Amino acid sequence: MRRRDFLGASALGALAAGSRAHAQQKREITITRSLGINYLPTLVAEHAGLVERHAARLGLADLRVNWVALPIGTVGNDALLSGNVDVVNTGIGSLLLLWDRTRGGVKGIVSTSAQPLALLTRNPDVRELRDFSARDRIAVPTVRVSTQAILLQMACADTFGPDQWGRLDPVTVQLSHHDAAAALANPNHEVNSHFSAPPYSFFTLRSVPGVHEVPMPPGTTTSQVQMFTTTRFAEANPVAIAAVRAATLEAIDLIRSDRRAAIAIYREMSRDRASLDELVSLLGEPGMMDFIAAPRGTMRFAAHLHRTGTLRTMPSAWTDYYLPIAHDRDGS
């Protein structure tokens, strides 16, 4: 595996305190993750022990990392604020909401994925956003606050007018991507639409008769997944934070240099039944290699949440809700 020094100047400054800072830092941390292919950098980092490896390189040789699977972002949010987990790996909506509610007490470490999402339906009468009605049910990971739910609001504002952002909220229901894909494949299930993520979106379109994609307005692409933590944890554990970031960047580097090896890790950890060749080819689809460490499109996301009253404070820049260690990236 090709190795690089991913440590930025801000991290070097944080580490300058030397052995006394190391002695005060936690030797065991907990990070949340999910098993979708858009979490691939996290899965690669976990499988290869990259956080532990980078921590050792930075002088914290005995760091232990516990990875816990939390499929719903709000559960991770509560766990982070209660101190039951140290780093959360989930959608931009959760990061912005916690940043706002804690008055800057929660901030991002590194983004991991900006892969394309797809709004799918098996309703033959729905060809554009305007065609959805009260008879439809659209599955999203978490109603109103997941990335998909908020992107749907943004699309409604663009399509129907700024004051109509919540027009389709009443027909959204909360389901994991796995359960939503199964519901969409069942013609008798009330859920007939799914704001889907890879690999579910691609496999559903290929395998479920009558399912098609509903076009979304331009400009609704944003970072899907990022790592974030409390500023209190970051200040007390600079080596762990630097190791998490460096591990994520190395994992992204590995995915870009050896897709097949990365997908093999994904299959092993997620128990995805699709063939290795099929999943490797999936990464060749448009946007599927958008494993990007810099936040993308998040300020537009924040502007929508502020306009609708979900965020009390409008950030002046994406760097407001990301730790200084991330500021060397060209984000948006």
C-alpha cells in the first residue's frame, strides 16, 4: 500500500505538546459506521487497522478502536452527545444540526463520500417531482433530518417555490436502505418509492421491473458521509483525531489505486451477495468514485436548513463546522 504523510500543519501544532499530551489522551475510542458502499473508506480503514497504525506512527502506540454499526444517524448523534461514542460517521445534516445545537461544540474531521443518490419509484405515473401525491410513500433513512430527506426538501423548494420545501415531508417514511429496497421490490408494499444510495439504487434499477429514477433539480449534490466529533474530545485527543483523518485519507487513496481490493473488503464486511466483478463495475458508474475528503456542497445544504428554521445559526463558511485539521482542503 502506498504511504503518504497526511498530517497537516494544524495537526503538527496539536501534537507538539509531546509525551504529556499523549499521557492524557484516551487509549480506547469508539467510532460509528454503516455498511453501505458509500461508507467504503471507513470500512477499508477499519479492516486494515489504519487508525491504529497512524496513531502508532504519531506516538500513541496502544490506541484501541472500537467500531460500532449504527444504521440511523440520530442514534449516533445521541451517542456522541452522551459520550458513548467518540466519533460519528454519518450524513451532513447530523453534523450541521449538532454544530448548531451545541453552538460549535461538534465539528467535522474529514469528509469521506459524495456519491450520487437516486430517487426511485415503481409508480408508473410519477415521472417528475410534481407527480408525487398523498398516495405515495417515499422511504428515507430518517424522516426530515437525513441527507435524503433534506435533499428532497431542497428539491421541493426549487420545484414548487421556496415556501413549499416541506411539500413531500408527509409522504416520507423512515426505513433503512436495505428494508426500503426490499419494500420497493414488493409490489404489495405501501412504500412505492425510495430515495436510495449505492449499491441499492443501481441494483434496484437493474433488477426490479417498473422501477425508474425521478430526476432531481440540479445542485442537490452534497457530501453524503463525514467523520465528526465533539470539540472537547478533539482538544483532549489530538493524536486520535489526526489518526482518524490520516486513516481516512489513506483509505481513499487505496480505493483509488486498487478498486478490486477495496471492494473485496466491502464484500467481506457487508456480506453483500453481489459478485466481486459486479461491484467493481459499479464503481465505474458516474460519480461512484467520488470518495472525497473535502466537504462538497455543504454550505448550500446549511443555507436551506437555516432558511427553513432548522438551523438557528447560519455558518459563514464550511470551516465554521469543521475542525482546523480539515481546513487545508478546498471545501464548499
